[in-house]
Amino acid sequence: MIFRKIAFFAIAVSFTAFLAGCNEDEKIMELQREVSILETRSDSLGVAVRTMSDVKPLTIIYDTVRAGEGPFHVFSRLKAMVEGGDADLGKVYLAMQDSVEFKLRVGEKFYIAVDGDKHVQRFRYAPNVITSHVVVRTDSGFVYKLVEKPVVKKQSAYEGALEEGSTLNGILLKVGIPRRMVGVVSGVLQCKVAFPLARAGDRFRILLEDSYYKDTWVSGKVVYAEFDGRIVGHHEAFRYEDPDPKSSYNAHYTETGDALVFDGLRYPLEHLRITSSYGSRVHPITGQVKVHYGVDYGAPTGTVVHAVAEGEVIVSGYDEFSGNKIAIRHRDGTSSWYMHLSARGVGVGAKVAPGQAIGRVGSTGRSTGPHLHYGFKNAQGAWINPLSKTMIATPKLSGERLARLKTQVAEIRKQTEITFASPAVKANDTTDVMVHTRVLQ
Ligand SMILES: [Zn+2]
């Protein structure tokens, strides 16, 4: 079982630490320091050792998140690695479960520092370069601390105009918007602007805010986006921040509180070939004229069918007409329907993501050959032409939130003007475009 051992990617390192008489903050800083030494050296050596003769040694052990894992999996392996000891990892988890939302990514590491009696003294998990979740053993039990390194925030202001024959993303890149943010910016713009109607010469202004730790980019957001088009008209998007940083209301809105979450529908199949459209037709089996409440897409049996938007599965079953069918209810009360499937991959109650595979094309029920019947019901439950549905509506801000948005809009307008008036610097090494930038306090 050599492979299993190697797969742990764990190393145990002898460390010393200042345990006697130090407070929690010192303990946390010490762990940070130990771990950063470990991280620095482990790239090349795999092991880092520091020795001091007069203090109690701690052993640092880490394990790495693998595909599809939650915190429990990593904790179980760490526990197994602390041979013979009661690692107290359950208590460590309890101390932070209300404060930490684990969104683990493959390759992230959980660190524990264990004393000579195999007791965990400290725990550390850092989801990014500036944030660490630390748990420390104290006389009164395990205590959780969020440790955040200071970041420098920088605003950058971009402006430009659409050009004949170039794509929106191409223009955004050309005016200096970093590649990592182009998709976000174009998503915000597309919520409000119908780009097939945008014309060369239409102008836009964008305000981005980026956070840096030392020289490392940590995160970025679109604070403000403005588009002024000859045909599409004038549009503005403002970034709203709820007091709760995890709130799903944190998104872009118009000045009056309409949400601008880009939630365009995905396609149910990768390749679309319409064999029968929505509306009246002669039924291929009965010969009667009747209304076809959906769109038929021809595709080979077994072709993967995708959810067109986020939602909850409300139907997953079989009947003699529709065959295997799935229906998904979306946030705005509408529902998408997928029929004649050869296989269903989700059950009633399942939450699905946009584009998620939910089943396979087939010819079950009343069907003359393999195809997907794709239907859409409005919030009142009546069939509508699925091709007329392009976006899932998002809620409007109201009450206290709307009042907060108004305050933030005023502040964003002020910031936008200040940043556009700030000194211009070259956008990057590969372009001559100048961008206005300002470091925030
Ligand atoms: Zn059909």
C-alpha cells in the first residue's frame, strides 16, 4: 500500500514554539510564521526544520484537499495521521463551524500543530493569500480567529467606444481592462444592453476596484459600469454591498434597484437543430392539427441534456406521452421542461446549476425518433414559447436595502468622478492605452 501512503502528501516536521505564557495572538502569529516557513521550503525540500533547545516542540502536519471533498474528509485523514493520539479535531471543527463557510478547492491545505502528547494545539486553513482561519487551544477550550492581512485597494477607470467589426470583449481588453475581469465587465453590461443593437461609436465607462496583498492581486470587482448607445440608450450599473458580506444581494443594480445579475439561459443541448418549432402543426402520429407547446431539437439518443438555468427539480418521472421527463422551477417562478429522455440524472428536490447535465436524449413516450422536447411555463403555469425566454428575472431591492443602495450610488458617483480625474498610467506592458488609477486609503 505504498501508493496510499504517498498519496497523503503529508509531512511531519519537528518544530519548536513558544507555548509557555504567551497569549493567543502570539500563538496565532507563531503558527502563521511556522506555516509560511513550511510553505516556502516545502516547494523544494518538502521539509522544514527549526530547532530551539529550551521550548516545547510542536509537530506540524498538513493534508491536501482532493476533488469533491469537504472538510470532514481532510479532518479524517489528519486524525488518522496523528497516530494513537486523541487529536481533538472534532472540537476544532466545532469551534469554527459557525464562522467559516468551507468552499474547498483541490490543493488547499489544512495545517495542524500537535504537541508531544498528540494533542492539537493549533489549526490553520487559508482560502486565499490574505485570509486565514485559525483555531487555537486555550485553557477554556478551542477558540476561532479570523486573521486577515492588510490589502491595498486600487481603483482604475476605463473608457472607450465600440468599433466596427470588433467584439465587446476585444474592445474591453483594448482599453486596458485586465483579462481576468473582462468576462465580469461584459456580463454586467450585457444585463442591460442588448448588444446586437449596439453600434460603433457607442461609449462606455467602467470603474474597477482591485485588492492587492503586496504585489499579488487578490480580488477585483466592477464598482460602476456605464453604457451610452445611439439605439440602446443610456444605462448604468452600480455595485451594491449588503452589511453581510455573504449576502446574495451583493450584486449589480440600476439606480432604482433592479438587479443586474447576468443570468441568461444556457442551451439545453450543445448543438441545436430545431425539427419542430412552437405553435400549431399537424401531429406526425395522429394527423390532427394541434398546438405544439415546445420546441423539438433533433439529436442522437444519449446526447447530454443540460439545465438551461439554476433551479430546483420539481418533476422527474415518466408518462406514456412525454416519456421520461424532467421539469426545473427557476427563481422567477417559471419552469423549464425536458421530455422523451432516455435517462434522467436528477430527482425531485435536487438543486441544479446552470448548464448542469440532467439527463440524456431519447425517444420515450409518444415520439417518432430520438429528440428533445424542450418546453417552458411562465410563473402562472401556462406554456410559452421557450425561445422567447432568454433570462431569469432577479428580485428588486426594496425598503432598507433600497435606501442603502441610494447612499452607495451617491458615493460611487463621487468615487467615479474622482478616479476619472486621477493621474493616468499605462494600462499594462503590452498596450499604450492610459488608465486613470487611484490608491484608496
Ligand atoms: Zn415536441
